[in-house]
Amino acid sequence: MKNKYQDLIEQTFDFPQDGFKVIDSELHFNNIPLMDIIKQYGTPLKLTYLPKIAEQINKAKTMFNVAMAKVNYEAKYTYCYCTKSSHFSFILEEVLKNDAHIETSSAYDIEIIKELHTNKKISKSNYIISNGFKREPYLSGVLDLIHDGFNIVPILDNKRELDYYISNSNKKTEINIGIRIASEEEPSFEFYTSRLGIRHKDIKEFYKTKIKPLENVNLKMLHFFINTGIKDTTYYWTELLKALNIYCELKKICPELDGLNIGGGLPFKNSLGFEFEYEYMIEEIVAQIKSYCNSKGVKEPNIFTEFGGYTVAESGVNIYSVIDVKEQNDTEMWYMVDNSFITTLPDSWAINQRYILLAINHWDEEFQRANVGGMTCDSLDYYNSEAHVNQIFLPKIKNTTEEPLYIAFFNTGAYQEALSGYGGIKHCLIPSPKHVVVDIDEEGDYTTKLFSKEQSAKSMLKILGY
């Protein structure tokens, strides 16, 4: 009978697969022996594998370019990175190395852009798409970049935003802007229309009365995005066609309009059994844009995307040690780990986000059903289901086992540090784990660099005023 952990994984999934393989009962991630990383740095540990970022960017670019070639699309594609997914310097620098552009969402993003430019990591020709509801510091930062000659396109989230740019710049300053369309939410959502953007029915009149009379303001882009992301559903295609209808109506009276931003929303892999037809979806999006525009006698637009989670999620790994086993009743076995899911993987309990969870060692041991518990005293600090099934299995832990069981959550590179407040105060004062950045050198060997140590008690006490 095949009852080892490795047998379970190989019988359940197509395994080994891209990025994952087992050698001598130990898991390797993108050919990196994770046990070697653990022996060097210990746990808990956050790991970022930089080459995956370049791989994701270039994969998307290729898919869009192929899709455009298939339908003889006569405009360009621009890949932007949504900075709120992860603001770390090593992430932004890796993104910019791969001819990608930037989408911002806050005033402090503007300061990051300035710092990147000072350090020659970004040029003034890079697109900077500025989204979000903008208060004065963000508005003034956007205007600073406009005056400094950056290729920045503020996306109007409301009609009053334009007033700030007009009243705080002279008529000689050329300003390129976009408009965000307030999309209708999914039928199951708590409200009907997104709070972000300007209503469909108001956009054309707003352009004619407020934007068109301004000689120095050019409407260059329409922004379309829905919270559920890119999915092959009637809802998605319906909202896309609504956006295309607005684009075509505006294009006929606004010749300088030439960009359609379809936002982000490409999913990332959250299970070894994950399936998403990336090529089909991208080809269908491109084909529908071209077909609809041509049917209205309008030249197809340049396409912009703002992929955040897709760009960085699959570069991230969270590694923990199982420090205790608690058998609480006849059916529930708890594996207690040396950190907290609430503090390091907030999406896992806040929105029930599932990740790829695998043991790193002991693949030759028998498996058993388990719940994984964090260190806080909160009842919500646990993880006990996979994306494909409402339970998890891990190698059995024997009292005689000298080496602890190590487990890892994969594709955790998007949003988790920002949502948990990296370097700040965490629930039960659980510290942020150490963070290691992994890269590949010119010889093809992996290199590691400690980006940050585990958060100290001294730093937390200072924040708390002690």
C-alpha cells in the first residue's frame, strides 16, 4: 500500500511539476534545496525568488504579443506593475529590469518613483499610471512629476480631481489624463456600482464640457477594472463590452484618446491542481477589443495592464517549523508552527485565500490529516484546507524523529507584508520573520541575501512608546 506523503502528492497531482520536485525526500523550489536555506537562516522565514518575477512579466508580454499577432492588432501592449502588491525595493528594481512600467495608488508611491529615478532605476519615459482616490499630498506629487517631465498619466477617480491639476498648473503645462470607469459589481456583491471611478453615463458629457475646452489637457486613456479579476464569465465579458462602447463613443469626439487600461486580475497559482487558460483568455480579450472597435469604425486602442499579484505572488514562500503536535480529540491533530498566519499570511484568514502548502522534508513518512495552528491566542489563527479539498495532509511526526518537520506556503509574494504591517506591531506581538532574497548568478547558481532580520523586541517597544 502506498501511504507515504510523496505517494499522496504524486497520486493527487501531476507531480513533479514546474518549480517543484523532490530529491532524497526533500522539496526543491525552482531547483533550490530549501533545506539548505533553512539550515543557513532558520525559521520562521520569508523567501523571495526574484527570477520568478521576470518569468511572469515576460510570459504575459509574450501571450499578449502572440494574441495581437493572431488578429493583426494594430496597436501596442504595455505591461505595468501594480506597486501595492509589494513595494520592496528589490521587487520594483527587478520589475523595471524587465521593461515594465508602474502603476501607483498613493502619495508615498510618488516618493518611491522619485527615489528610483534618483538612483537611475527608472527613466522619465516609463509610464506611470496613477490610480486611486487622491488627497492633496498625492495630487501635488502627481503634479510634481508632470512638471518634472515624467510620462505620468493620472487616472481621474472623480470629476473634482481635474480641477486641482488645472488650478495648480499653468496653461503651458501639457497634462495627459485618464478616466476610470465606475464598473458595475458582480451580482452577488453587497452594492451595485463600484465606488471607484466616474459613472458610465457621465463620462461623455464630462469630457465635452470640462476636458475638451482645455488646450493643454489630453484624455489619453480609459481605465476598466472589476474586482473579481479576469475570468471567463458572462459578467466579465459584459463589463468589458460596456467599457469598449464608452471607448468607441469617446474616440469619435476625442481623437487623442488611444489607450484602454484593462487593469489587473490575472490569477496566480494557488494549488498544484490549479488550471487557468491564460492564452485563451488573453487571446479572447484582444480579439474582442479589436472586433468591437472595428465594428464601430474605430481604430483599436493601445492596451495597458496593471498586473500585481500575478507579477509577484509566485516569487514568495513562507517557511515554518512544526514545533509541537497536539492531539485535541479523536479526529483533530494540530501541528503548531513557530509563527502566526494572522501576522504573516493575513489573507488566509481575512478572505480565506488558499496557497500551495507542502512539507519540505520527511516526504518518505506516512501522511495524516492535520490542522496547522499559529502561535497567537486567537482562535482564527489556523490553516486547515486546500483550494482543491476541504482538508490538508502532512507527514506524520514521530517522537523519535530528530529533524523537525518544516512546511512551506508557496506563492505568497503579493500583499501579505503590506496587509500585516511589515515592521510594525503585530497581533500578540508576534515578530515579522526574517526575509531572504534569492537570485541566480551568471553561472546559474543561486545566491541568497538577508534582507531583514527577525523583528526585535526593542523595535516593537519603541513603536509602543516604551
